Amino acid sequence: GGPRRLLLVSNSTLHGAGYLGHCQQHIKSFLGEKVKRVLFVPYALHDRDAYARTAREKFESLGYGLDSIHESCDPVEAVRKSEAIFIGGGNTFRLLKALYDNSLIQEIRKRVLEDGIPYVGSSAGTNVATISINTTNDMPIVYPPSLQALGLVPFNINPHYLDPDVKSTHMGETREERIRQYHEEPNTPPVLGLREGAMLLVEGDKATLQGVTGARLFLRGKKPTEHEPGTDFSFLLIDSNLQNL
């Protein structure tokens, strides 16, 4: 348990709102007034300068300074000094590879799980907060040394979770079928399918579904279940093989 504080957002942009517009009040109340500056990790996109400009504009409008880790000559030191961390969306494989390449996995884990600094993730940034990136929707455009991620929570998330379109003639696998295939492998953790507009707030040993849309929970060997905003997901934080329940 410990002092971890996470806000794991499914998506950065929701139809009809600007960058982080749909979750900006959640971010503000999550970071609070103690945090003055946020360390941004733009590794999931190729153009890090442009990405940092977008994020800086949004966070400054909320009253926070923003430093982008790619502008630091010592990324590890930047993490050690950070008051809060925000990892944005893009390609999850590219992001995780850069976290490994810059020796940041253990550093971020320590800051979040031991020191208790707030962590905000959106999309790919939410994926890497979990056990592994096995349930990302992204293409493996680069090859990280491992699919193991930050492990800030003991389960996996599928951001941008999509329900099957009943009118579609597309015969490819649905998101649900892909997650079921993942769970056909032994010892695979729960997967929380976060729809666009949903987010998970984790404070210590408490996890609550927030936002405007629901989530779908997949446990190995069980039928998926549907959950509304406000659902208490704290049981997912108990690090025992939940699939054996």
C-alpha cells in the first residue's frame, strides 16, 4: 500500500473538449495546492518539444509550472527532484523503451510508491503505470527490453476501451476478445477496460472509478462485469492472484 497517489486517465482528449479538458478539474483537485511544478514525460511521442509545449500550456492554465524531462541533462535527477509526475499518451512501446533506456523504471517507482509524489498518467502513461503493457492497443513500433512496466498497481488497464459496434460489419476481433485471449495465458492479472472519459483515482489502498463513462472489468476465468463511475475498485489493489478468487 503505502502513500501512493495515482490518477490514471483513459485518454487525453475527449470529443468536444481540448487537451486534458475533460479531466482538468480532476487533475487540479488531485495535485492540490502543495504541488507547484509537474515533471512531464513526453517519451510516447516523437516530437517531444511540441508535446511539451502543449502540456505546459495546459498545466500553466491550471496554475502549475511544468518541466519536461527531455529537456533535462540528467533524467534520473529530474525524477528524484520532482514534486509530481505526468506521463502523457502516444505509443506505449516507444514510451516504455525510453523509460528503460533512461533508467527511470526504479526511480519513478521509488518516488511514487515510497515518497508518495502524485502520478498522473493518460493513455500510454496509464498503461505503463500498471504491471505490464501486454494489454495496450498500440503497435510495437520499437522493442523495449521488457513488457514489464512500472507496476504502481498490481493489475493491467486497457485505456480507450471500446465496446463492440452492433451495426459494424467489421469481422475482426473485438477488444473484449483480445483481452480474453490475454487471460487464456496462465497467471495473468485482472484487466480494467477504461472507456474514453473514465479515470481511476488511487489513494493508498483505495481505488475509485471517476469520470463520465463506466469501465469493464475482466478477471481471468470469469465473465466480464460492468461498472459505473463511483465504483470502489480497492479490491484490485490487493496483490494476490485475483484470478484465483
